[in-house]
Amino acid sequence: VLMLPVFMFWFFLQITGKTVFKKGMAFTNVLVIFGILKTIASLMPISSFRLGFTNGLMSESMIIWFALVFLEIGLGNR
């Protein structure tokens, strides 16, 4: 709950172009990725894998977000 305002503010900064990232990068926000993964989890059959996947959704979202930011910074310098 405490991280929610931070991610929303980061989205606002990116969508208004107040960061070094392109405006389109705002849609790689952790909350957007979390929503996509939550949708995928809801489509999975009930199993122990789904339970583990659901329990790690925020961590998985953060890893994907860090990878996307890393790729954007790395590819943006070329």
C-alpha cells in the first residue's frame, strides 16, 4: 500500500515527460505489468504453480520493470 503512491507519481512524471525516459515508457510501470501478470494468473488453472506465481507477482513485476528500464537505457545510448 505504501508503494502505490510512489508508482502512481512515477507514472505521472513519465507520462508528462518530466524524466529522461520517453513518454511511452510510462506504460512499463510496475502497476501496469502487475495488472497484466494478474490477468495471466487468473487464466491459469488452480494449481500450486498458480499459487506461487500469484504470491510473487510484485517481485516478478519489479524484475520485468528493471529489465525493461535496463534495456531502454542500454539501447537508448546507441
